[in-house]
Amino acid sequence: MSGPQLDKSLWGGAELFDRMLADVRARRTEFEDQHYVSKDIIEQWKELGIYRAFVPKEFGGDERSPTEFLLAIEEIAAADGSAGWVASFGFCEAYFAGLPLDTIHETWQDPDAVFAGAMFPLQSAKVVDGRYVLNGRWKWASGCMGADRIGVGIMPDEEGALPRMAVLPASQVTIHTDSWDTHGMAGSGSFDVSVDNVTVDPDWTFVRGGPKNLHTPFFQYPTITIAAQVLAVCSIGVARTALELIKELDASGHRSRTGAPSMGDRDHSQITMAKAEARLRSARLFFYDAIDVAWERLLGGDELTTEDRNMLRLSCTHITREAAAATRLAYEIGGMESAENHGHLSRCWRDVHLPTQHAFMGEQTYKNAGAVLFGREPDKGFL
């Protein structure tokens, strides 16, 4: 496919990376049935550097660019959407820049440590002797089954407080494994988590999207934007696989039971496939182009413009929707084979629609992007 391509030498080499992909492909039904990605796969991602990708080199990390990381996630998502979704949270190091420097040093004593977060619903936190007392239950802690630390969203009960995320050892958090039952990304382990009367020092909390204490180019990249992009890029991988599955189905000699032309010989299939390919390729190019323009500006020491930020968000929503559309077209061509629950094309159809439901890529993001294009103010937090 045109556009930027993954350099596997950055991720342990082609042999190691491809072995991981083969393992993921072989076990995607396992992940879907148990509703989470198994811990040994998480360990493989640690070895490859997925979780230290954005950790500064001074802390033992690799300081990858957004494009380098997103290409790796795209490839993993092509093997399995849920696996890509979970691996994508290697970006969460972006949040840690909001912690005090002493805490950052402690956090990255292990640069491969895995973080999962559940921000909502915000839970009130009492302040006792200068520490926050946490109680409550939070939703959508994707990847929590393999996490070393888990963050939860709190609203401190004090004057002028802003919403914060408190970072806790996973051992202090209860994971409710009966709480994630969805039609898409079923293996992402996006379970509810709860905390019962745990205290946390303010130095282990941060304001999401607030001021940062690290200033390398990645930590100047908009946090909410990269949080949206790592999920959107999963759609690209899933959609690419859906289109390849249709080609494989045709190549397998699939024939109509009625004696009609084979799939690849039908006018409708050819036209539909071409439309799907064009939609996916063009949206992918827009997605990565917006990222590369912004990244080059940051590497040059400049601040992102409003247009840069807007294109990052618009291209993110656009690829999510266009990847879903391309997959729907593939599903249509596939006929009854598309409908088999444990068939991979059916799984692609389910997985690619989950990101379209996420608030980061919701219809309101089009409204906000359009407002900026007209010179109006978008909703708070969009840019």
C-alpha cells in the first residue's frame, strides 16, 4: 500500500516482529473468547519495545516518532483488531509527562512498564492529611489485564480542583472481568476497574491534557490527539485485512452455487473493491501526512498551528469512518461467508465499527473541525 511503511528493524527486526504477528493471528479467537489479550503477548510487545516507544532515551526508552509507532500498531491491528487496540496504549507514556519529575524518574525505572487507564466516570476523592482517598468504579480500562499500573479518574474534594488521573500499582485495583461484552474489539479487555479505600499521594496524579514537565518534541505533541490516533490507526489495519480476505476468498476458487460468475469476475465486486481500495488509501495518506507535517514542525522547534492541530483531528476521524466504510464494502462482496461469527471477515466488520463509536472520533469531531475551518471556536479540549 502507498504511503509510509513499517520499518521492522526498529522493533526487534523482521524475524521477531513477524513471529509475534503469527502468534497473534493464530490466537485471535482465544482473545475474543476470553475478552482480553493474553499476558505472554504483552511480554512479547515489551521485548519489541512497544511500551517504551515514547519513553525518553535518558530513561531507557527509544523516543520513536508518532508515525513509527502508529505504523507498528497498524500492523498488529491487521493481525487482530483487539491486539492492536491493546498494544496502542503504549502511547500512554504521553500522560506521564504531567507527573512531577521525581515521580517520572521512579515511573521509568522500568521503561517497559505497562499502563492502563480508566478516566470515567470521575469519582470524588476526599483529601485526608494531604493525600487523596480513592473509592469507586471506572469503565473502559483497555488492556488492564496486562498492566503494571492503572490510572483512575478523580475529582479531588478541594477548592479549585481540576479532574485528575491517579496512578496506582495494579495490585491495588480490582478488575471486573464480567464487564466487557461488546460486538467489536471484544478481546481488548476494556473491563471496569474499582478501588476500595486506597490513598494516593498527589505526586502520583496528573491533569490529563495539563502542563507537562518534559519538553522533547513528543511531549509537545497534543496528548488527546495521539490518544485518538492510536485507536483510529487500528481501523486501518482491520480494513486492510478485510480487503485482503476478499482477494483470498476469490483466489481460493470460490464459486457461486447457482453457476453465476465467480466473485472476482462480477462487475459489482470489481467496482466495489476499487471503491473500497480508493477510500482506504486516500484516507490513510491524509492521516499520515497530517502527522508528518506536525512532527516536522515540532522537530524544527516551532509550535503547532491551529490548522496543524485541526488536520490531525480531522484526518483521525476521517480514517476511522473511511476504514469502516471500506470494510462494509468488503463484507458486502463476501456474501454469506461474511456472516460466520468466527470467520475473520465477520470479526473485521465488528472490530472496525467499534472505533467509530469512540468519543474521540464521534460525529461531534466533524462539527468541531468544521468550526475551525470557518474560523470559529471548537469545543473545549478538541485541539
